[in-house]
Amino acid sequence: MAAGKAGLVPSSDSVKDTVKVRDVGCKMHEETVAYVHPQMRHPWNRQAPELFARTARAWFEREAIPAGFKEL
């Protein structure tokens, strides 16, 4: 997961690095995926704690990721 919102405050995660880590993970586990949320800043668990919790739960339970995320 990457937080994609930048702007005056440089608080976005590197999408390029997120894709790189996903590609490394795919070598050992082909189901590895990466997502970005363009409206979240790092650390997005502080910006939107409820969304963070819902996303973590969905991830762990292999359910659909909440709306707003884009698969990389």
C-alpha cells in the first residue's frame, strides 16, 4: 500500500518503490499485489484510522479492498 497524495507537504509514498517491492515479492509469492490511494498522505493510518483498519481487515481476510485504492 502506498499513500499517493503529495503537494505542498511532501508526504506521499514512492509509487515507484512500491511497485519495485511488489515485483520482488512476486518472485516468491506470485499473488503479491500493490495498491495506491491517491487521496491519502503518509502516514495514512493517522489521516484515516477507520479506513486503515477496514483495509487491514480486508487484506488479512482476503476480501475486497475498500473503494479509493488503485492496484499498481
